[in-house]
Amino acid sequence: MKQPISILTSPAAPAPFFPDGEPVEQGCNAVLLENAHQTIIKSYPKMHSFLIVRDGKLIFEKYYGAHHQGALNDLRSATKSFTSTLFGMAVHRGELPSIDTPVLPFLKEYATRSTHPLLHRVTFRHLLTMTSGFAWQTGKKLGEPLIHRFHRNRRWASFALALPVIDEDMGTFQYRSTDSHLLSVALSKATGMDAFTYAKTHLFTPLDITHSAWTPSPEGHSMGHVGLYLTSRDMAKFGQCCLNEGKWKGEQIIPKEWLTEALTPKTEGYPAFGDYGFQWWTGKMDGQPFTLAHGHGGQQIYIFPELNTVIVFTQDSHVSRWKNPRMLLERFIIKSFNT
């Protein structure tokens, strides 16, 4: 595997280009969008950015505090949706095997003597849908008490593979960040590139994403569950590409077939967030189906296919408690498209 690219230290870059327009031109109620903006100012002190793209045009863009167009956001667990996408691209390119392939033979070099006897039944599909059955703990707000032990370990892949596999839990969803990281490890092994390098080659460059960062694990793999940094506009680009069935500027960047699978619910998730696809949340809001890349603190990329709309929120990620911007969608934003 090539040496991982170091995380960028530059805090800002010129604003990425995005075609823009006016809310009224896209059939939106500008007053309701302004109400959402004013509510953020009053009630969301940790908000960094709020963007709306409709019909491929950036029609609303606001930044808060010291944040601005060229600044990087810590995506936290929204990183998972990018990991899934890169994994799917590698499968489509023939660099990774079928998602129904067992994990253990592929990653056997990371297995330890304490490997659980049922590990041989865990497949990449299980990892993608977080139904692997690995013993884990998850709080109501997706908190993971064991994540600190995982991060303190120097051998992340071995730690993840050494977790006990609970037979009755296989096939049942449980939010588990180690599943996501193993996808990144498999991508590295298959392609000889860490996920960041692979993304820059096959995803970011075609999307004209030039300012980014992705933190490596102690073993040199890009973190599969967190660690990606992008500007708000580049988050919106990714969302728009997914909304367009993988196309950007007429070029097929992400395989359409993979996105169809990835954005379709595969298992029941959690009521507060929705059901789960391949590292994407899915559900309905005010009657509108959506797909969501979600990260701690409020790092969110919403895709509303029937509205042809992408919505991005970013907030301070270094918080223990945070306020979900979903209320803004339900109270103002979705209604602005229906007037």
C-alpha cells in the first residue's frame, strides 16, 4: 500500500465553484428560507453553514461565526457515506470482490488468535449495512462507548476483527463504526491506496474537489468511519452527484447501479434517524423521501430526490451535545418548496 497522504494543515482555500441561482427561480419561497436562516442565528449557535442546491443550482448559502466558503468541515460520521461510495466504485471496477464475499479470507492478515469462530460468516454486505453481529454498544444518539478503546488501540483492523460475533445479532442493524473502518481497510488492501488517495483519484478530482483532508489510522488506512474534511460546497457537489445517479457534468463518476443499492433501505435502523442502506440513512420527512449522510454535531448531506434538492448543514463537531437541524427542514425548508 502506498504511504497515506498527510492531513492538510491549510485552514482555508478559495471557494469551490458551484452554479448558482435565486430561490424564486427554482420555485422556492424565499421568505421561509430566510426564516430558517434567522432561526439558525437565534437558536443554533454552533452552526457553521447552511446550503440548498435545487435543480443543480446553489440557491441558498449562509455561513456563521468565523466559517466561510473555503473552510474545511469535520464530517465526522458523514465520512461513512463516502467510504461506502468508494467501496462501491472499487467493486464496480473489479478491484474488490462481490459484497457477499466473506471478510475473513480477504483480511486474514489482520486476524488474531482471538478471532471468534463465527467471523467466517461475516460478509462485506454485513459491514455495509451494519448487520455484522460484532459485539458493540450504541447509545440512543449514536454514541459508542467502546469507540475510545478502539481509537486507543494501535491495531485498529485487528481490534475490529477480534470482536465477538453474536449469532442472534447477525442480520440485525446496530450502529457500529468498526464495520465502516473495515471497509476502508479492505479498500486499501484491494487497490494499494488508502481511501483518501483513491478518492482523490476517482471521486474528488472528477468532482473538482481540490481542498480536502482525511485522517489516517495508526496503520496508515484512511479512517473509514470519521476523519474526512471537505468544504460545504464540495459536500453539496457530492450530494448532487448522488442525486444525479452518479453523474457530474455529464460524466458517470459513481456507478448508477451501486447508488441505487446504496441509497435504498436494507434494514430497519433507528426511529430518530431512519432506516439504513449502505452507510446511508433513509426515510421520509413531511411525505418526502430522503437519504442522509450524517455526522456527530450536525454534519449532514440531505438528498431529496422528488424535490431534486440537496441540503447541507455543518456545525461545530467538537461538542458532546448538539441540536439537530431537522426541525428547520420540517418547519421551513420543505414547506418552501411546496408554496
